[in-house]
Amino acid sequence: MAPAVSLTTSHGIPPPPRRVERWGRVWRQLRRNRLSLAGSLIVVSLLLLALAAPLLGLASPVKLNIGQRFLSPGPGHWFGTDQLGRDVLSRVLFGARVSLMASLLTMFGAALPGVLLGIVAGVSSARISGIIMRLMDLLMSFPPLLLAVAVAAALGTGTRSIIIALGVVYLPRIVRVTRGVALSVIAQEYVMAAQALGSPRWRLVVRTVLPNCLSVVVVQLSLYFAEVLLAEAALSFLGLGEPPPTPTWGNILYDSQKYIRNAPWIAFFPGCAIALSVLGLNLFGDAVRDAMDPRLRT
Amino acid sequence: MPPLLRNILTRVVALVPILFGLSIASFALVHVIPGDPALVMLGGEGTPQQVVELRKQLGLDRPLHIRYLEWLGRVVRGDLGESLYNKTRVVDELIWRFPTTLSLVCLALLISVLIGVPAGLLSAVYRNSWVDHVARLLTLVSLSLPSFWLGLMLIILFSLKLNLLPIVGYTSVVTDLWSGLRFLILPSCALGTYLTALLARLVRSSVLEVLGQDYIRTARAKGLRERVVLFRHALRNALIPAVTVMGINMGILLGGSAVIETLFVLPGVGQLVITALYNRDLPVIQGLILYISVLYVLINLVVDLLYTYLDPRLRFG
């Protein structure tokens, strides 16, 4: 790419924005935005708490303690205890490990082929792109949660099924977004310039189109991540996820239904954990999007 | 041919491959899944004889394409198969349950329009005031709440603590409007909150965009009252994208209703999907997925056409 850049500038065509510069600008924008900072702080601290859960000296999330059933929140058990005397705080934090990990794996699992297919659809001939996009249209024509339920029905329950099911739901969405971005990147002058200079096609795609797409796509991914978290909770609430006793945010909520009359705290806290992490991701995603695309700023 | 008619025809023709694809995908759900469908349905608990019988009932002993064509033939004639679990016909279950889901989804949609649109409008008109800040904060929080958790919290608050509403149960709004609404209000609030927030956010940004247009300046310049400018010129144009978002989200509501119906024990289509899932009742799941997806595609078509109708630039373009 290096010779191409020097040549294009000598012909008066603006060079592609250097990546370092652009990220620098985005970073400066972000630092100014307190909401995005709050959002990332929430997400990072929840992730750290989830990772560190075994090191925090909490009560076991699965060990029964019948003598301590339905203790309301207070010192000793900040979030109270559940119907089997297990510490709710510990279950929420250990549940975070399963829920966040499942959502992260879903995002990676869908994003890798999704971005690849999107770029391919963006740069290839009308026929290949047509085939890819019609297949994605088909996947998009199922109502999202039902598609996930159907896939889970075929594969059986468990975290693995949820990851595959939600991956199938988000794959076409990621492909569409990426293709759209790729098309707009290809129309840029610096891509045309590189093309005119005879840069090989694959090189053009890998070195110029892909990196310039990624920044926009990553923002969209962070917003999808928030949706995936909600969907993962919903599916595991329906009993499609990890079977008990392993806690997930969804299955704690499922169990809590029976005890909402006497022990509403069992239902309250895991929901707060879901809402907080989704809020963090939304704050972060919105702010990064605004920082990267000044036109969208309102 | 007038452009509008041609537009409708093109869309309807484009629907054919999608419907075809949907039918193949729904069929594949039962017949191409890894492992023997009969074994999957019996959950590994069946005797060899049961497995053989079920295989025969599902037609697994015949070639795949023949099975698909036979199944398609029955589906086109309105036969979505029958439950393995209690032998009821899927179509009968649908006819019985659909009104519940429809009334839930419609009420959720109504709530989101009644709250989301004014909230977005106020937010845009009083941009950067405290009204705007509060509305945007509420929007952001509402977008982050899991609907089923919100439902649980609403039950705790309104049914258990305040004793205002029944916890679970169902009466059709057709037989008894008041009592039906009492059962539906909490579920539809839980279901509609996300869409309310989405609409509020969308209306805000599109009103802001429209308010910057030349024709608004013209309208103000010729001395129209602000109310007329706002409602007749700004809001009307700003609502066009909202129609699309609502259409797309009908599908999300239809799917999301499964979770809410399960939580509130409402006898709707979504609850049937989940019950069938627990029972590994694949024919029922297959029939329902096909039915709801076709419905979803048709709704999207209607919304697209409505969109063209609402925006004269597209109608005559």
C-alpha cells in the first residue's frame, strides 16, 4: 500500500485517512463524552467482576444451605438467599460468567463469518453477492426470537444451542451492515485510486476495504451485543439454556418466578444485572457511533 | 401501468421465492436436523417399536424431496399437521389461540404509539431542555430492560404489593372488554416498553431532521401558527420512518410475545410454541414457525406498500 499512497498524493487525490489519526480523533471525542465513559466503565467492571467471581471469597453459587432459605438482603447476604439457601449475589456474579461468555461467543461466532460474507458480498460480482444476500434475506424473514427457538428446538437445550441459535439470528444482520459499509467504502476515491494503480484485488480488499469497514462495523457490533445479551437472557429464561444448578441470569429469573410473593429479591437482582450491562453497552455503542460519524450527532 | 400498481406487483412477485425458502427452512427444521428426528422427539426414551412407528408416522422411510412435496401440498391446503403430544390439529390450535396473541400485540403497539410518539415529539421540540433529558434517559433505560423481567417487576408491584390487578389468568377482550383488559394491561406494557423507547428515539431524531428542512422555514415564514407547522408539516413527515420501524417490530413483538405469554400464562400462539418446545413436539413447532414467519413477511409487505403510499415522492418517483 505504501507506494500507492505516495503516488495518489502526488496526483492530488486525498490519501486514505491514516488509521492512527482517525482512531486518535475518535478517542478524543470519546474522552469528552462522559456517557460513553460511564458505559464502558459499567461493561468493563461487570466483566471484571464476572471473571474474578471465584476469587472474591463468595459463598458457593450451587451449594445448598437449607437452614438459610429466603433470607432477605442484608449484611452477610447483600442480595439475600434463594429457595435453596444459596447466596443470590454469588449466583448473579457466577451467572454473569455464563451469560456474558455465551453472548460474547455468539458475537464472535456470528461476526467472523458475517463480516467476511459482508465484505465478499460488497466486493464481488452481482451474481455471487445476489446469492449471499438472498440467503440472508431468507434468514431475516423469520421473526428473530422464533428463529432462535426453532434452532434450539432442533439442537436441544444448552448454552451451545443458544450460541448457535443467536448466531444464526445475527449473522444476516451483520452481513447486511458490513456489505452496506463495504459498498460505501469502495465508492471512495482512495479505493478507486488504489485500484487504478493496479493493486491486486485481494490486496485491495484486505488492506484497504476491510480496515476501513471495521470501525463502523465494530460499533454496530457493540449495539448487537446488547441485543444478544437480552435475547440470551430471554432464551435461558424459557429454559433453553444451561440447565440448573449452574446459574445464568435467565435461569435464576426462571426459578425466581415461583417465589416472587415472598422473596422478590431473587427476581430483582439478576434483572438489574442484565439491565445494567445492556445499558452500559448501549451507552458505549451510541457514544462511539456519534463520535465516529459527526453527521449522526444530535 | 401506474407506478403504484407496478410497485405492488413487483413486491408480490418478489415474495414467491421468500415464501418458498421459508417453507424449505421450516421443513428442514424437522427433517434435516442432526440425528434421527424420531429419536430426538422421543428424547431417547422410546422403545425400538415406538421409534419405528414414529418414523413411519413422520414418513421418514421415504425420500426427502417426496416428503417435502407432500408436506407442502398439505400446508397449501391449510393442514399444518398435528401434535405428536395430544393429537390436536395445529390449525385448530392456531385459530383458537391467535386472537389472544393479536390482542396482546395490538395493545402493546397501541401503548407504544400513544407514549412513544408524543415523547419523541416533545423531546425534539424542547431539545436540550430538562424534558428532553428526562425523555432520553427513560428511553435509554427502557431499551435496556429485559421484557420478561419488567413483567415480573410489574406483577410484584401491581398485583402483589398494590393488589390492583390479577396475577395470572385470561379472559378474552371480546367476551368481556374490561376484565380482558385487566389481564392484558401488564403483559402489553412489558411487551411494549422496548418499542415505545425505540419509537420515541426515532421520532425525536426524525422530527429534528424535518424541522431543519426548507419547507418548515417556508411554512413559518408565511406565518402559519407553530402548532400547524409542528403537526401538519413536521410530525406528518417525521412519522413516515416510524411506520417502517413499527412494521419491522411487529415481528419482534410476535416473537417476544412467546416469552411474555409464558410468563403471564396467556393462552396465545407464543405460549404454544414454547409448550411444544418443552414436549419436543416438532410438527407443531414446524407449523407455527411457518405460519408466523409467513405472517411476518406479509406484514412487512403491507408496511412497505404503506410506506410508498405515505411518501408521495416514492409513489410518483
